[in-house]
Amino acid sequence: MVDEEKTKETEEVVEPEKTEDAEKTEDKTESEKKNAEKDEPEKDSQEDIAKKLKDSEDKYLRLYAEFDNYKKRTQKEKDARYADAVIDTAAEFLPVLDNLERALAVEVTSEDAKNLKAGVEMVHKQMIESLSKMKISAIAAVGEEFDPNLHNAVMHVDDESVTDNTVVEEFMKGYIYNDDRVVRHSMVKVAN
């Protein structure tokens, strides 16, 4: 039994020495692995950083483009609202302008009536100038080819002296805003 105990003690002594050597070897291997892992994360982190930077740039560009589109869209909507307001306002004044033109069409003979007509002419001129400042102008009708976008045909007449689809008479003037939006269509007679 004593021999067995001695053998056990010897084994025990030998085993810790082997274990220390093994641990040193394992420590070296583990530290080498850790160093290698440290190098890899640096590479990974650089790749991650580059990827995050690229993603951030992409998000920035998309956000910038979206904001630019938003600015353009809101400006377009603002312009459309302004145009609608101008058209609605001008449409309310057009009957007044029509009445001024009817008053100017009347023949007068007396001196007082001539003075009154001169005053109406000044008001008419001022009204036309105000409309032109708002970019509203009269639509050309008589002698022009009939355009359903600008003219409203209320009568047709057979007239061989003019070409087909030609406006021969205007009953009520039409007006257009900024040369692209109709405020009021011209009421016309068209030759067939």
C-alpha cells in the first residue's frame, strides 16, 4: 500500500507539471487565437463602418431627393392655388367688364353723355390693365379657327365665304389666365 501511495504521489506531482506545460501551450494558442480574432474584428469593423457609411450616404441621398421633390410639389401646389384664386376673382369681375363694354357700344349724341362715356372708357381701360397685371387676357375669337378648349359654340351658320370651323361672330368675350387656363370660354357662332 505504501508503494501505491508513493506512486500516486509521484503521479500527482508529474501530472501538475504536465498540466502547467499544457496550460502554457494552450495559453499561447489561445492568445494567438485572440490576437488573430482581434485582427479580424478590426477588418470586420472597418468593413462594417464602410457599409454603415455607404448606407448612411444612401439614406441621405434618398432623404435629400425626397425633400427636393417635396419642395417642388408644394411650390406647384402653391402656384395652382394662386392661379385658382386669380381665376375665381377675375371670373367675378368679368360681368362688370361686359357691362362696361356694352355701355361703350351705345351711341351718344349729347355733350353730357359724351363726357359720361369718356369716364366709362377710362374705367374700362383701368379694368383691362388690372386684368393684364394678373396675366388675364382676352381670347381671340373672330376669324380664328374654332377651338373647343377656348370657344363655346352656341350657333352654327352656313357661310361659304369663310372656311369650315371658323368663328364668324363673338357673343361674349372669353378670357384666359397665363395663356394656359381658361377663365371663361368665348361664346361664338361658327361657320360650317
